[in-house]
Amino acid sequence: MKRLLPLLALMAALAPSVRAADFSPAIIYDFGGKFDRSFNQSASEGVQRFKKETGIAAREFEIQNASQREQIMRQFARRGASIIVAVGFTQASAVETVAKEYPDVKFTLVDAVVDLPNVESIVFREQESSFLCGMAAALASKTGKVGFVGGMDIPLIRKFALGYRAGVAYVNPKDEVFENMTGTTPAAWTNPSEGAELAKSQFGRGADVVFHAAGATGVGVMQAAADAGLLSIGCDSNQDYLHPGSVLTSALKRVDVAVYTAFSEARKGTWRPGVKVLGLAEEGVGVSIDEFNRKLVSPDMEARLNQARADIISGKITVPEYKSP
């Protein structure tokens, strides 16, 4: 049965979409799946928005093991996909390989860059939203100690961490930031229990706000904060609703907008290859304030965040960019 499940998933993903003869979009989610309440789920929301507005359903596939990436991309391309969106930096190699084999198919890669004439690469300035999260953490902290829990230890997550530390220091250079990564393999994205333990360790050292950039692992971080009566900061999707009154804010990464726009532009004929960078100025990243965290964000805190946002966009504040060793 275990061997049969991936095959059944593959067959379901290859089922024809609505109006496939006119336009046939497809999407491949990364580890964690489209219901991870974070990165992949945001992508899924973009798919659902496109379907709601056009009536066109996308073919979807959730990766269970690395070997499926190229396999499903080839199958989608072979069966007439107009555009294939690959979610996550780990799909870069597969996109580079398969896009060369199918030069007439459009590929959009989220979170990595592949330089080919039929590939659009969408990356984000995550450090900008993380900077605002760092400011929020420092402004809300009563102990002067805050934390960060990353998922897989990769440059992308180091970029989140660097922006966060810079935001904390912007408010109070004397504040202390604890930092932990969950692991060095893709399993680091899907380990809520480890996320909870790392958060508890940071709380034990005096942190009273912890920001996660860890995919589904972050669900454990946020649960640990709620259980301790302390604060967490969500990531990628707006996660304020998961623990109302405990989630200070969420670092928004508009993967939903990236996916929706890629599908829409491909359908309209305005899709173009190349690199697209989305930051605060493009409304590709941001922080959340809604009914679930409204009481946690004071008017003064909101004003300071809004001013910093404007200063980052204008260039008055320069957020440091992580550079790999």
C-alpha cells in the first residue's frame, strides 16, 4: 500500500484540469505539502484564487521524495501543461533539467534562480519583512531577549535571521537574540516537536518572543509560545489566527501573489522569463496586523513599523543582505 500511494498521487495530479485545452496550469509543492500552514499553503492560496476568478483548476502535486520532482515535471510537460510552477529552492535543479527538455513549456520557479529562456525565477527580499519582525519583537519584549528558530540551515533562512537581528538591534542594540536551526535536511521543515523544543529552550533562557522561519516545524514553535503564555511570530502566511493573542505578527511572503500572477500572466500572454525580485516596495513581503493580533500591536508600535517600512523603501534604512561564506 505504501508503494501504491505515491503512484495514486501521481495519477491524480495528472488528471485533466478544467478547460485544459485552452490553458493548463500546473504546480508542484515542496516538502511539507500544501497544508503546511506556511510557505506551500500560501502558494496553494494563489492557485485557489486563480481558480475562483477563472474557473480553471490547476494540476497539483505534493512532493514526497526528491526523485519525484523531475518525474512529475516531465509528466506535466508531456501532457500539455501551459505553465509549471515549482515551489521551493530545492526544485531548481529539476527545473533546470526539465525546462531544457521542454523549451516550449513555461516554468516559474519560486525561491531560486535558473537562467533559461523559458524560466521565470521569483525571489523575495525576506530580510526586509524580517527586519520589521525584529523591530516588533524588540518593542514587545519585556526581557530584552528574543529568539529565532529556522528550519533547514540554508542561506535563505540565514537571510531571515540576519534581517531579524538587524531589526532587533535597530530598536535596542543591547537586546539579545537566541538563534537555532532545526536541521540540515528537508526533514527540518516538517518537525513541529523539534520546533517546540527549540522554542522552549529559548524561553528557558529568558526569551519572551520567538520568530520562526521553519515551515510546518514552526507550528510547534507557535504552540510552545501559546502554552507558555509568551509570544511567537509567524512566517510566510499570515499565521496570526493560529493562536489569537499569542502571535505578535507574521512575516508575510506573498507566494500566493507570485503563483497567481504567474498563472494569470501565462494565460494572458504577458508572462516573461527572467528574475523577478519582490520586497516591501513591490508588496511582495510585509507584516500582518489584523483582528487576531490587534491588541498586541500598540498604535506607537504600528507607527514605528510603518515609518521603518517607508524608510526601507526609500533607502533611508539599509537592511543587510546575507552573503554565503
